[in-house]
Amino acid sequence: MSELSKVIDSLEVKFFKLSKKLENLEQLNQNLTRELTEIKAAAQEKNEKLSVLQQELESLKITNSLLGSEEYKRETKLKINSLIREIDYCIAQLSE
């Protein structure tokens, strides 16, 4: 009978250790999930900021070329031509 008692005690100790390990892993999983969520939010915020900055850069390039800079003059002409085509298309759609 004492042999059976030793086996049961050993199983209880192992079960307790596994239970503690499971709790630790669950806590670690929660922490990592929270950290991942925060990192994703930060990355999204940075992507949005990058998009805004790219739009501002494009606007500055156009403004710079309109003010006489030769560097972006071709790009500005292409952009203006594109806008004129879009306006012509809209007018044609409204005329129909």
C-alpha cells in the first residue's frame, strides 16, 4: 500500500508542477498577445503617418515646381494633364 501512496504522491507533485507550468505559459501567452496587439497598432499608426507624409511630399513637389523649380516641372505637367483628362471625362459623363 505504501508503494501506491508513493506513486500517488509522485503524480500529485508532477501534476502540481505541470499546473504551474501551464499557468506560467498562459500568462506568457497573454503578455505576448498584448504586446503583439500594441506592436500592430504602432505599425498601423506609423503606416498612416508615412502615407500622410508621402502625400505632403507630393504636394510640396508640385508646389515647388509651380514656383519655378525645374526639378519637378515634368512631374507637375503630367499630374496637371492627368487631372485635365479626369475633368474632361467627368464633363463627358455629365453631358450624356
